[in-house]
Amino acid sequence: MKEAEAIHPVQGKAGIGGWPASVLVPAVACGATIGILTSITGNLLISMIAALVVPLMMWKPFLGLMGLVLLVPLEELTTFGYSFTLVRVVGASTFICWFFQVVLRRQKIKLDLFLWVALLFLAWSCCSLFWAVDRGGGIVAVFTITQLVLLYLMSCNIIDSDEKLRAFMSYYIAGAAIAAIIAILGAYEAGFTARASVSSMQNPNRFAHALSLGLILAVFLTCTCRGYQRYLYLFSAFPLALGVLLSGSRGTWLAVLASIAVAGLITKSKKVKFVLITILIIALLFNSAIISAMPPLIADRITSIANLADRGSGRLDIWMVGLEMVRENWLTGVGIYGFPTAYNDYIFNSYDEIRDRGVMRDAHSSFLCLLAELGLLGFLLFSMFWWAAWKSIGRLPGNPEKTLGICLLVFLFFVSLTATEHKEKFFWLGWLIVNMLSFSGRRNIENRQPEDKEKSSGDLQCI
């Protein structure tokens, strides 16, 4: 990997009143952000928080990125109207400050293979708006994907050391652990009659996916850290695991179990292998006792994992309708975010006795959704995401980073099979971590073996 080399600005050129331009321009962005927050929300508290936090982002965009990562699992608790969330405000402010620093300091922006594929995916999504069956929803979807691509671009340029990468993972774990505790307390107050989530408006499956990413990272850092940090990550894993269990997300449980099984197979650590295999054996041998100890709602979700063909509302029935959609639109698809709208039309070509006829349904599979919405090319581009990430993992020197990378890919793959999460922040953060592990591994090799630098270069380009 080739690191970006900063081109230092010419000395002696200052901005206004002795302040360098690299500070003045983000300061204007800071004031604009505070003004917008005050005018839109009318909330003085939010404006005061922004007045304190945004200057920190202006000074160190990495701090803004950490704040964003911390808030991602809690995003549903940070809404303040007009579809705005504090996560989006922090993200936009951080990107503005980072971008102006890059431009005014004449730094080079790094692009990896994954990001090139993401840009192609975004371009094809924009093209699909011309034939989209729901152009309004498609525009919103394209805007969301654009934000995620920019988030990935900013993050892979800001995270330039192993210390920053571990801080990135730690902040996400902290946010996920806080969200898990809030959800557990809410489920307890409700008498465990509802699936755990941080908000009644939040999808429990999506909440479980975000927590599971934090759980995998917490296990990794528990195994690799020393001293008190190991115990902090270990203790944070317990509320994360309980939150995932109480969410009642069957697809998430299968994805986490698949990650555990893969980790047990590929890890070279005998202790880790023994612990993971023991967990799986206990889960299989004592499943009846475990289920009986669970609240009725969760026990019912566990016993119904294999029931995919619940007529009309089960995933299998939805997938059958999606296949009809793909059969007639396999080349170009029905346009980005067109699956829910087209579902109402193609449902008549499927079963005659479906309860949810005429109701817009989610595809419950990113692979099927993109094949139906963006056609064969969109599906191939989405598949290239996995190829690019797998290529990055293949260049890792060995455990434990390679084990973490493979586990994350397995988890994200199983999540993509049973849910449409390709427009969610946690999903892109997972891919980001996988590619940053590759970046760190190759840089460490370069530090140890300077004569081999040319062999490991070429993956990350500068523009």
C-alpha cells in the first residue's frame, strides 16, 4: 500500500489577520453548521453542543470521526426532526473540515480498490434513476449511498495508523455497548414482551446487526489487548451478547454462529479454538435448557428459525416474488429502491393466497434486492465488494487480523443473505475495518522489511 505524501503549503502565506486559511475556511463551515442547527431545530442545547464539538473537528477531524462512530449504534436516539440525526450532522461537519484541510494543505487523497468499486456502484445507481419505478425513493437511496461512499473515503484517509484503527473499533464498541444496555433495560421494563431495541421505531433486526459488529470487535480486542483494556472489552461483550439475544433476530444469530464456527476453524490459537468450540458444543447439547430459560418471545423466535415459508410474510415467499421481478428485469432491474413498489405488481405472478397482497415489502436480502433493482451489472458490482475485501484479507500476514477480517466478512455475508443492509452505516464500517486491517498489515511488513516495499505497493493509489 502506498501512503499519501502531504505536500506542505508554502510558508509565509497566511489568511486573514494572521490566521492560516486552513483554519479560517473550516471556521466558516463551523459557523454555518451552528447557524443551520439553530434555525432548523430551534434547540439551544444542540447549538451549544455543536459550538463546542465542531471546533474540535476543525482542529482534528479524527475526533469528529470518533464521535460519529460512537453515535452510529445510537442514531435512532439522536433524531431532531426533518429526517436529521446528530450522526448526520457530525458526519457532514467532519467531512467538511477534513475536506477543506486536504484541499488547503494540498494533500493527496488515497483511493483503494474497494472505493473504486464503490464509485462504480454509485454511478450505476444514479443511472438507474432514469428507469426507476420509484424515482423519489431512488433519489433518497442514491443520496444515502453517496453519504456512505464519502464516509468510507474520509475514514480510510483519516485512519493512518494502527492506534487510530484500534481507537475506531473501541469507540464503536463503546457506542454499541451503551445502546445494548439501554435496550436491555427497556426490554426488562416491558417484561420482555417486546424485542430489544433502542427505540420503538427501530427495526430490531437492524439493531442486532449493529450490536453484533461491536460484539465481534470486542472479542477480537479482548484476545489481542493486555492489562485492564482486555477486561474492559471483555465486560463490554456481555451486554452486547445479551442485547443481540434479546433482539430476537434469527438471521443475526445464524450470522454470529457462522462467524464463531469459521473463527474456530481458521484460528491458530489453541485457547481461542477451544473456547469457541466449547461455546458451540454447549449451544447444541443444552439448547433445550437454554431455550426454556429464555423469555417466551425469544424462545418462540429460537424455535421458529427454520420456519422461512410463513405464507406471505416469510422470507421465502418474498424471495419468490423477487425472483419473478428478476426474471423480467434481469438486465437493468427496476431501478434503485424499486423493489418495495414493484413488489405490489409482481406479487400477482406468484402465489394466489398471500396475506400481504398489495403491501410494499422489503427484499430481506441485499443480493436479491440489488439483482432486482440494479440488474446483472449492479449485482456484479456488489459481488466485487466482497472480492475486493477478500483480496485485502489475503494480503494479511496472519493471525489475529486475518481471523478478524474473515469473521467480519462471513458475518456481513450472512447478514446480506437475510436482510437488506447495504445502505446502513454499520455495514460500510465493517467493510472499512476489513480493508484497514489489510492496510495495517502491509504497512507493518514494510516497517520490518524495507527492501520489500515495492512488492506490497500498488493497492492504494493517490490522486
